[in-house]
Amino acid sequence: MDKLLTLTALRRVVQLSAFVFFVYGAMLFTTFYTGDKLTQALPALSCAYDMSGGDYCALIPLQHQMDHRVSTLFTQNAGVMEALMGTLITIATVAVLILILNKAFCGWLCPLGFFQETISMIGTKLGITQIVSLSRDTVNKIRPIKWFVFLFLVLIFPILAGIGLLGHEWGSPFCSICPSRIMTTAMTGDMNQIYISQAGWGYFALSLIADLMFGLMIALALFVRQPFCRICPILPLQTLFKKIGLLRLVKNGDSHCDSCSNCVKACPMDIYEIQNQTVAENITHTDCTLCGRCIEFCPHDGVMSFKYGPITLLSSSKESFKKRTKIDKWWKG
């Protein structure tokens, strides 16, 4: 059994456990749905529409607060603290969670991230040719999208809906199109989130986009690694606090790195900057999910490391690389 105990194997056990909790947690540990979830501000895509879920993501309260509270600054002359208190509490909760686990919420705990990895494994088993890495130019074109999604669908459109400049359906537009909404509810047997709304053009457009995006995500995940993660608005939210995170990815670039590019090929987010880093420092990139694959596939001793505060949790090594390479065909990375 020891031959199968790699970081990826451990991560998948954690991912599966987190998936069960975040999708079925209320069903397993309570007998009824309750709004009092674990954090109510999880920096990962767990959905409140899943009545059986153990927690829900921070984007849900953020949109509602933009729509119902922050907008009152412009419509009701509300006090600043009254309008912003809910948002500040949500942001503070996210900051504390990022302090503890940083961006590992994506690579280790996110239900939608695990779902995409599972689809990718199915694609590999079916013999579908995998795109090892997207080109640097393609990656650079995709990266800004997540910021537009965060700014407009999570912040600006909900505020405009609260003011009255947009319809009610734009009060939580990201939730309306989020693939996690369909995936997590479907996993509990609830297929009601797969529909085309006829309540109005705005509702129709958002429901159509949701269905198409979910289908496209599954199709792309068969041969492209983590397609939705690349545009997920959770990444910008996490990035606001990633520098305070105790868990981080560190590269000792002045040691034995020969720019072999193994780290880039292993990275599911195609972060080319990892290879080019030459200064020993925190290299937890905005797109990084702290999955640790770059550490696993680095063939040099001590070049890549996971650190938690001053403590080194894991470092790359020749022996670990050899072990990981031997069983790569079994796990299919």
C-alpha cells in the first residue's frame, strides 16, 4: 500500500471527504436544513442551493449584501457601518480562513474542483487525448476573466440591482450561473436547478448560460485540466488575503533548479511563473490552488516546498519524484 501513498493520493482522500461533507453534510450530521452552516463564508464553491450541504461559499452572502445592504448607501442614505457591517463580517471570516489554509481551499476542499478532476480522470480512462498545458498566450488571455466575473457578477451588478438600475434577477447573478449550483444539487438527486426560466429575459438568459456553462465545463474537463477553476471568482477573493496565509508554496530558486519545466507541466492551472522564479520566496500565485503537484514532480532536492509559517511541511526530492513517476500511470495525476 505504501507505493500508492503520494501527495496526490492523500489529497484525493481529503477531497473526497470534503466533497461528502460539503455536499451531504447536513444530511449526515443533522436531520434538517439549517442556515447556520459551518462558516457561511467558505472560500470554495459549495452551494447554499444544496439543502443537504454542510457549508456554502462566501460569494453567496457577498452578492446578497451588495444587493440588500451596500446598495442602501445610495437609495436610503443608510449609515456606512449599517450598510457595510455584513460585508465586513463576511470578509473577516474569509480572511481568517485564508490565514489558516490559504488557497488550499481550492486544491484540497472545493467540491467543484474535485468534480472537475474526477471528470478529467474519466477522460483519461476513456483514452481522450489530454492537453498537457495550455500555451502561455492562451493562459494570459484567460486570466483576466475571473476578475471581470468577480467585479461585475459578485459586486457591481448586485449593487445596481439593489439600487433599481437592474432587475431583481441580477441581485445574485453569479449564483444563477455557477456550475456548483447544478452539480451539488444534482448530486443529492435534486434536478430542479437544470432548467430554462421563462420569468423574463434576464432570468431566461442567466438560466441558459448556467446550463450551457455546466455542460461546457464537463466537456472541457474531459481533456483540459480544471477549466472552470481558471475563471472562478473565488480566486480573486482569496488573492486579497493570500499574503497572510500561513500555508504557502516556496521555491528555493537559487539552489538546484535547472528550469526543467516539470513544475509547469504538472500544474493544473498552467502557472508558467513557477519555472522562471529565481529568488527564494513565497510563490503562491493568484491562480495557484496549492495542490502541491509542482512539489511532487520536481526532481531536485529542496527546490519546491510547502511551508506553514516557519515550518517546512514537504519538500521536493529525487526519491519522491522517482516514486511519483513510477505510479503516475496508475493514478493518472
